[in-house]
Amino acid sequence: MPDDASKRIAEIATDTSGPLIAADRVTGTSVYNRDGDQLGTVDYVMLDRTSGQAIYAIMSFGGFLGLGESYHPLPWSMLTYNIRLGGYVVALDRKTLKEAPWHHERTGFAWTAAYGRTIDKYYGVASYWD
Amino acid sequence: MPDDASKRIAEIATDTSGPLIAADRVTGTSVYNRDGDQLGTVDYVMLDRTSGQAIYAIMSFGGFLGLGESYHPLPWSMLTYNIRLGGYVVALDRKTLKEAPWHHERTGFAWTAAYGRTIDKYYGVASYWD
């Protein structure tokens, strides 16, 4: 794990914000499978601009899955925060993540309804876009 | 308005993300009163870590209110997104904002239930903390 990621996780673990977190501090939060293995980290969060509800947590995996720089959106409803781990747990395996929709670019990436529906369908959740 | 703020607003107005926005891109979004006067900008957003719901939008006013560097949390429920303005509208006047709870520090600031309740009570909204 890079030093800055370790530092970020330590900051999150020791902060005093209780149940709240600054939205841009979610970056670097670890995502684990149900066995407690780290699958990756949250790179950024997409909010509904009006309601303020987080709709997707976009994970980056670094070299972990051999995918290089890639952004894998997960429907927020799939994430469960685990206080002990200081991160999110998802009921997913590596294969499911590997084959999931992802995109290369972050900045300027077009979040269309079609892309959103593809994600939601892949994970079998009620779609934000319907 | 500083150049970087103008640029950010232009980016937000022209982005292709439809109803979604990256949480850290909310920074710099303008907040207006009902007359369309700009009151300040959103500096950061506090999310409920578990639900992913934005609870507070923290405004900074720069020199506008003569307060220097200060962070004024607004309950998210008070914000209405206005597509035409490309920003949020609040039914507040300067005096109400000036006298509202605020804090100096962003990093490491302790978001306690007591502070949250003070904010929610000031604005007369149902408290997140109850």
C-alpha cells in the first residue's frame, strides 16, 4: 500500500466526525469482500446533485486486478460501512468486479443514463435512472 | 470572482454528467438567495458515511460577508438546485447567514452531535442527530 493511502486510512480511522465524513475524504476508503480481503479503494463518489444522495462509489483497483487505471462504479446501495474495518464491505468476488462495467477517464466522463443502467443491471439493483 | 472559481462554474455548467456530480466537484458551486444574488460557494459536503446522504453543505463566503476564512454548514434540505443558475438557491438573507453557526478549521474539525444540533436548530429543520 502506498504511504499516502496508509496515511489516509489512518486519518479516517482516527477522525472525530462520528457518522459524517467530508465527501472528498471518502477517497481512499478501503473496500473489502465479506472475508475481509481488501478489493480496492473508493476513488470518488457520484452524488445526485439535487437530493444529495450518493448514487455510485467509484472504485479503483490499481494493479490488484491487473487492470491498470480503471474506474469501477458500484451502486451505493451495495456498500455496507464496517466501523471495525474502517471501510466498506461488498458481497462481491474478484471475478464479478473484473467483468463489471468500468471507464478509463474520470474528468469529463459522460455519466449517461445508458451507462448508469448498464451498471445497475449488472449488479441487479433497482436502477437510479428508471 | 477569482479565475479558478469562474472556470469551475463553467465546467459544472457544461459537464455531461446529467443529474450526477462527483462529490468533490460540488466545491465551488455557487449558492444564491431567492433574488439570484450570489451569497457564497459550497466549500465541501458532509455525507452520512453509511447512507451516503449529504447532510450539510458547508459554505465559504470569502470576503463577501467580511468574515474572512469561515465555514458555514447549511442543512442540505435547505438547498434547492437551480439548473438555470447552475447552483443552489437558499431562502436566506445575509443577516441570517452572518449570525449562523460556523467554524474556522476544516481539517480535523470535530463534527459532534452538539454542533450538528446547534446548526439544525438555528435553521429550524428536523435534526439529523435526533
